[in-house]
Amino acid sequence: MAKESPQERAARLAAERAKQRAAERRRNILMVAAVVLVMIGIIGGGFVISRLTSSTPKDSAAAASVGSVTIGSDSAPHKVVIYEDFLCPYCGELEKQTHEELATLADQGKVQVEYRPFNLLQTDYSQHTLEVFQVLAHNSTPEVAKKFHDALYADQPSESASSFPSVDDITATAVAAGADEADIKAALESSAPKWADAATQAAEDAGVQSTPTILLDGTEFVGGSDIDSEAKALLDAVS
């Protein structure tokens, strides 16, 4: 297959991002409508609508506690939190442009980075990768969980692909990262779905409505009009 030109790659990413935003809007509208219809009769509409339309993401101890991976020291002067979906193309671009630099800055004690994946796009692939990640976040070491996280983005499928890696394929990626296959399969049949659903719920409760959502020192970070400028601005802010 011919290598994409920069223009073709930019056009593809823009189209995928537009598709993601449309899916997010449909999902949010349906969620708000369903909840409002139920809750209006219980406690009155004004308070519920106010809460549901509040879209400022916040840091969340609950989101961290249900399964994430962190690099860097607690004593670092900056803390970055990244909410992400493993299928989100712009999460993949952010990861591609920042993961090596953030890892270096974390090693230098300049920043602590916490990755909080969840299932924003409501796809099988997003759910399956999240479930396996949660197994590693709960039952393995941070190094293994981070290596799996990085491997997923290094070989990220297109959101518009006609087929996606199977659960067995995803599990094999985790095993290559250092996880135990038997532990993963046992958890997938028991605890992993609950852990994954809890991570998604915690992100929603934190007000996260799109990916990637970046928090810098507890406040939403918006560094530019596109992912390239945002990645650069983030690295500049923590260097």
C-alpha cells in the first residue's frame, strides 16, 4: 500500500474526527433526553438540566481509582491527565506526538502523566481493549499496562475499518507486553467488564464528553485549534 502523503493523512484524520464528533453528539443527545425524561418527574427539570449541560471536565479520584496507568513522580511540578478512547484517531495522534517526550519529562521529574482510557465511542473494539487494559491496571504492573497502552496506539486501527482485532488478538498484544494470558481470560469472564464500565462511568461523571480530553494541573487544557498545536503546547507547558 502506498504511503499517505501529509495532505492525505490530514484529510483522513479530519474526516475521522468529524465522524467521531457526530457520534458523540448523537450519543450525548440521546443520553440527556433519556435521563431528563425520567428525572424531571422526580426532582424537577431545572437542576437536572443544569447538571447535564455542565461540560467542564474535572479531575476525578474516582476515574483514577477504577483503573489507569501513571508515569512520573507524585512530586513532579505538573500533573497531566489524559482521558482517551483506544479507537479515537486524535488520541492516536496525540499519543504519537507526545508519548516519548512525556516519558522523558516524567523520568526527569518534570511531569506526572496519568492515562485514563474509557469507552467513549461505544464500539466493541473500544470496550474490548478497555477491558483488557483494566485487567492489566488491576492485576499487573504499571510497566506492563503502559507497554500494552503504547502497543495499542502503535498499531491503532482506523475508526472506519471494516474489521477490528479480536479479543484474542488484543489479549495476545497484552501477553506480548508481559501479561499472563490465563489471568486475562479469567478476568474477562468475571471482573473486567465491570471494571471497564466503571471507568467509562467515572469519565462521564467527571464531565468528559470528547477524546482526547487533557487536564493540566486539574484544569482542562486546550492548546490549539488542531491536535498538532495542542500536542506542542502541552509539551511546552510541562517542559
